[in-house]
Amino acid sequence: MSLLGLALVLAAAVCHATWNFQLKRIGGGPELVWLFSALTVVIYAPLALWVLVSQAPSFGPQQLIWLAGSTALHMAYFLLLQVGYRKGDLSLVYPTARSTGPLLSTSFAVLFLGEIVSAQMALGAVGIVFGVLMLTTGGRVKGQQISTSLLFGLAAGGLIGSYTVWDAYAVSALLIPPLLLDYVSSVARSVLLAPMALKRRAVMRLQWRDHRAGLVIIALFNPLAYILVLYALTFTPVAYVAPTREVSVLLTVLAGSLLLGEGHLRHRMIWAGVILAGMGVLVTS
């Protein structure tokens, strides 16, 4: 893995952990997602316009189909995860999704993009995924809702794997600018969630009053995290990028322990070491 690719993915992980920390600190439902998505559309509009004018990308039928497909996959992931968190166990849905996603991404990349995975790459990826799984569950799950939680987690992981490979093809083969690919998703999310947000506008006013700075941070870092990943995918195989970006889970969980007082620091540091060791094996392959 090149140093530039590694730097982009690690920067993306920091951005991802930052906006997830703010999202957890603020709390909220679909109205919160609409609020920061709408802010994203406004904040990134000048950059999106600049990319359109300066790069003049070609948008034929194939590119438009891929843009629509990417938007649909990301929206399906968001909606599925929301339902999964309501009906299942958060501590099982989240790690199942985040640990199966990279494995499926790599498998899909081998099947559909013709990527080649060496034994060292596979070992590093498995180390990262296993570390993420143990970091977030500790190998302990509750007996009630296990099947429901696993089904939602696996389905969400399937969508992660699907949109990662889909978007990798979009930016590397079809040459869709990464910023525009993500911007279209933000616009679509803002439009589709608008009716629900309108019904909860009183809640949004309170969120804007009490958490304005945090909302702006989310609106900036949420798209930036994925845009950096997309740029890395233009010249770095999915088999490297997908597992390495899961370092964001490590940063988010440690932030919860250190900044939100969630505890379990010793346990989390042990599995953090496993994740970092796996990343070291992967990026040196």
C-alpha cells in the first residue's frame, strides 16, 4: 500500500471518528441526519461547482446509472441501519456490519474488479476485522434478539461491501469525481428525508440552538471522510482500503472510553493493539 493511499485512509478514519463522536454526543434521529445533510449540501456547493467547471467530467448514461446506484445503496444502508438499531441490539448490529463489510468488499473486489489478494493481505485484513469485532463486543452477546441483530448486521455489512466496490468502480473506471459522487448522495438524502424532518422541525431548532458547532463539524467531516476514501480508491485496491478504514472504529470506541467516560479502557486497548498489528501486516504487504 502506498504512503499516499495510507495517509488518505488514515485521515479519513480520523474524520469518521470525529463526526461519529459528535453525532453520539448530540443524539437524535432522522431529523438530525437531515439537518447535517442539508448543511453539507450548502457547505460543499462551491466545491461541487468548482469540480464541475474545472474538471468538466463526462456524464453519459453509464455514469448517471452509477450515480443513481451509489445513491440508492447508501440510502438503503442508512435506512436499514436505522431499523436495525431500533429492532436489534446495537452492540451486535454495529460490529457485525463493520466487520463483515470489509471482508465482503474485498471478496467483491476479487470477483468483480479482478483484484488479487496475497496471503499477507488476507492475514492483515482478518486481523483488523477480528480486532474490530472483539473491540466492540468483547466476545459477549446477549441472548435475546441475536438472530434479528445478526440478520440486520449482515445485511448492513452486505451493503457496505456493495457500495464500496460500486463506488470504487465509479471513481476509478468511470472517472466520476469523488466529491461529486458523495455530493449527489447528500443532496438525495436531504430531499428524501425532508418530509420526516419537517414534522420534527421543533426538535431541529433545539438541536441547532444547542449544538451548532457540533452540527457544522459533522456536516464538514461526514462527507470528507468518505471523499478521502474515494480518492484513495482511484489508485489503491479495495483490498487495502476497506480493512484499513476500519481504524475509525478503533478511534471512535477509544474516544467513547476517554472522552465520554464509557469505561472498559484496558479491554479496548488490548484489541486496539490487535487492530494496529493487523493494519501493519496489511499495509506492508
